[in-house]
Amino acid sequence: GKVKMTRARSAFVLLLLVGCSFGANFISNALGDNMVLQRGQKARLWGWTKPGSQVKATISGEQKSYSSIADKTGLWIIHLDEHTGSFEPKNITLGSTAGETRTLTNVLFGDVYVCSGQSNMQFSVAAAFNASEEIARAKNYPFIRLFTVGTQTTSLEPLDEFRTFIQPWQQASAASVGNGPWSYFSATCWFYATHLAEQVKVPLGLVSSNWGGTPVQAWSSKDALAKCHQPEDDVTIEADPSPGTPSVLYNAMIVPLLNMRVKGAIWYQGEANAGQATYYACQFPAMIADWRIKFGYENPRDFTFFFVQLAPWEPAPNDALGAIREAQLAALKLPYVGFATAADLGDTGSPEGNIHPRNKEEVGRRLALSSEAITYGLPVKWRGPTYSSHSQSSQTSVVIHFDPATVGSAGLVHKSFTCPVNAMYCLGFEVNTGKTWEKAEVASVSGYTATLRYQTAGTVAHVRYGWSAWPSLTLYNKENLPAPPFTTEAI
């Protein structure tokens, strides 16, 4: 539970954690057979041996050898030359002057992504729609490689190594993708990769590191937390930290990866921060910027980041869900960040509760589109129709203008929507003429604009859309991407 620690007890707990964190593995447990090393960068191998010992590495089919001298803590890091992406498996043989040897087999060079967040990222392929078919198809992707961090470790101090992981590096197969509900492999992460693989013809390495019910604070370093004013109840240090304690999952589940070279990250989290929208709008971008720095990428282009705008979930306060979805979009002020909205993917029939919708394939498809555009520069549309401005057309009607680039030449598509839950949770467009919010109906759509009608005569000061637990989203582009929930009012 939450208790204030005495200074002596605090020191003892930290000593335990630091003492255990020293890497004893000759090769880091974040590495292994079947892994993917990042192409186009100086990929790293690392581990621990006797201080001062030399470690050498050779790659099958290559003449060159690489070496490193272990520092006073025993840490060695080998920087490989840049390699192009290749489906040809390599073996990497390592040896030290202290006598350790190890060969890493079936290694590929490709693109590596970290997949992180709370339970909707943890949600596995086995629990998703069409699970049996998708699991059977996994054998078609032997060049996608999977690693899943365990959820048994929190730490008040950064750890060198993972204390727990449930899936060492494995080649995609029915067994490695379909291990069961809430096990491995992450459905959002998997579908992101399978859709990306259709366009980006390189091996993909996926590191799934997530923990259900956890807030952004837990995944943020102390440096990132210092950027934003913390909620009051997060200030106390805990003797036995829960997974929601600030920094403890960053320390235990992200820090052991920091030597790894990666292409970027995908993120599905935010439910645990509902009700903290103003804070989240600061802390979430601060976390992204800090991860980039901590992984060693000064140029944001070298570490792209894609997040999921939250799906429908009820019963939950409309304002809290609307505001946290808007707060998520604050991350778009950072360069090389994209997103996929899941706000139209509600699932009242999910056996895991409607907070956990099963249509993770569409989430993965939309995330992959954002990455294809932003990471790889492919000419694909990744955003749904995006609000740009509004103009008054009468005292009871207003025209919403959408960014043409997000709509496309085919124009807006207006779909019908049936609320599957209590109607109080289903809201579409609302307008505010200066006093209160009221519902507005889409009267017509034309090209890049939608005309709304409302009851109370007056000039519209603000517009919002889908500001509710279960957004009533009806406007799409021809790529079947919805206009995401938004508000023109500051949160």
C-alpha cells in the first residue's frame, strides 16, 4: 500500500533495487536469438563481463570483427556498422577474454518498434476479433519477430536489465502470436506490424512493454515528470510501489531497452489519466520528447511516435473522456508524431468489458498508415477529416471547414450512427453560442465542409465533436478514416 517511507527504509529499499539491477548477463536479456537489429543505424550489442575484459563479435558472412572493452561496472557495448534491411538470417558470435562465449542465431536487420501503454496495448491477438484466423496467418510473417516484457516488476530506480519477461525474442508463428488472452502477443502491436509489412518490405522487430491500468506518470522518467506540475496524490514515495507510481515502469520496463537502436514507438494509453486532461496535455508530450532523448535520438525524425486516441468506453463521464482525447492530441505539436483514432471502434459485446474493444486490426491499420506517411514518407492518407475553421451561415447554422488534405478529392462521407448504449453517452456535434453547449445536427455535407443546424439562435463561439464517452462519429473520408473527436475550446 501507499506509505510514507522513513529515510532509513527508503535507503534500504533503494540499496536492494540497485544491488539487484547490476547486469550479470554476458549478453543483455533484451537481446537474443531471433531478434531484429535496427537497419540503417549503428546497432548495438551489450552485456556484462569482468571489468577490463575485451569482448569481440563477428557476424556470419562478414569479414569484419567488432570489439569493446568492459568498463569498471563490467558493461560492454559493441557498435556495429550500419546494415541495410535484409531477410537473410545472420548468426552473431561473441566471446570475451574472461572466457564467456555465445552465438546469437537467426538474427535479422530491419526496423524495431517499442509498443507500450496500458491494457489496450496489452490486449492480445487471442482476444481480438477473428483470433483463430489471425493466429493461423502468423506463419506467413516469419520476418516479424516478437519480444514481450513481463508485468511483475516495478522499480524506484532505473534497472539495467529486465527482471521479468514473458516472451524472449521469437519468430512469428501461431504459438508466438497466439499464446492466449492477456498473454502474448499484443494485438495492436501485431496488426500495426502486419499492415506495415504490406508496404515496407523489411523485417520488423516488436518489443511489447505494457501494463494494464497504468498512468502516463509511471512511464515517464524523473526528468520528464519535472516538466509538468504533478497531480497532488502522486507526490508521495511508496515503500512498495504500485505500477501506478511515477517512473516505476519507465525504470523497470523501458530503461533496459535504452541501448537498443529502434525506429520508433507506438502507444495506447490514457484511460488511467481520465480526469487529468490538463496535466496529460503537458505530461504526454514531455514523455515522448524525453524518450527520444533517453534513447539517444536528438533528431525526432529518427524516433517516430504514434498513439491511439481512446476508444468508446461507458459508463464514464462524457467530459472526462472528451477532455482526455483532446489532451492526447497535444502530442501532435511535436514533430514526427502521428495518431490513429479508435473513437468509432466501440464494442459493447467485448467479453473483457467495453473499455477493451476487440477490433484491434483497424487500430493497427490506422497506426500503420500514420507510420507509412510520417516514418517512411509514403503517399498515403493517414488522418481522418480534420477541423480547420467554422463560419456562420445563419443564426441557427454554421459551416465546419475541414482540411482538404485530410478529406481528399472524393469529399466527406456522411454515415449514419446508432447509439448502442445509454443515449446520454453518445454525442456528435455540439455548438456553444456563448452560454451553454447544445447538440447540432449535420444538415448536409459538400466537398470539404459540413453544415450544422442548431436550435438557439446566436453566433457560434466554439464547436466540439464526439465530446463524450461513446462518440457519435459520422464524418469520414473515402479511406474510412473518421473525423476524430475535437474541441475548439481550450481544455
